[in-house]
Amino acid sequence: MLYRKLVIKKIDKIDEILSELQYRQIELLINIQKNQSSINNKLDKLQEFNEIDDMNNAVMFKKLQQIYEKI
């Protein structure tokens, strides 16, 4: 009888630990999803900035080319 109670107690402890691990995994997954979303937003802004920078460079190149042709 004592052995049975000990085994049940250990099983309960294992179940508690597994539940805690599952909870932490869910927390980690949620944090990963939030971070991924944030990173994607930053990458989108960076891509937009690069496109604007490319357009500015093209305009500047045309202006310099015009100046060069006039000289």
C-alpha cells in the first residue's frame, strides 16, 4: 500500500513537471511568433527603404549624367 502511494505521488510529480514544460513550450511558441512578426515588419520596412534609396540613386545618377553632358 505504501509503495502504491509512493508511485502515485511520483506519477503526480511527473505529470506536474510535464504540464509545466508544456506551458513553457507554448509561451516560447507565442514569443517566437511575436518575434517573427516583428522581424517580418522590420524586413518589409527595410525593403521599402532600399527601394526608395534605389530610386533616389537613379535620380541622382540621371542628374549627374546631365551635368556631365553639359560640361
